Amino acid sequence: METVISFTLSELVGLIGTIAGLVSAIGLLVSYAIKVTKRAKAPMEELKREITYLKKRDEEKDKKIEELERRLGDGDDHFKELEKANKMILKSLQALLRHSLGTDNPGALTKTMEELDDYFLDK
């Protein structure tokens, strides 16, 4: 027994229409799935961009803090030097006052003057 598949023209047109409808439905479903996926990913992408921005800003602030800490650390040396200079000035004034009050101790004045000279030479 031989089976031959035969279609009439109207059946063939109907079959092609059905196949075209299925392909269109599948395309529509795939398109809808892609659209839903993009919408679902959009908040995640926004969060990733925000995290990247915040990390970059955090790194910039860390660099700024390091720079300020370095500059403040350098300031400690400057304050120590100012303290030393102030002590030298006060010591010199004290020696001058004692001398002018009549202690008549030129050795102390000379010694203080030498220390002051040494201080300025170190600068």
C-alpha cells in the first residue's frame, strides 16, 4: 500500500498560514522575553553604574585624605622648628635683660650669642 500525501491548494495555503502564524507567535514571544529581560536588567545596570561611581569617588577622597595627612605630618616638623626658634628668642631676651640689669656677666651673653649664631647657621 502506497500512501501519497496530497494537498489541495486551499489546504496548502492554510498550512502555510498556520506555519507563518506559529513563526510569528514564536517571534513575538522571543521579542517579549527580550524586552522583559532588558527591563529586569535595567535596575541592576543602574546599580552597577552607581557602585562604580561611588568607588571612584571613594578612591579620590582616600587620595585627598592621604595628601592632607601627609601635609599635616609635615606641619608637625614646622611647629617643632617654630618652638625651637621661640625658645632661642626667649633665651636671648633673658640674657639681654640680665645683662642690662647689671649682673655684669658678659660670658652668659656671649654664650647665648654663640648659640643664636649656631641656630641661624643651621638654618
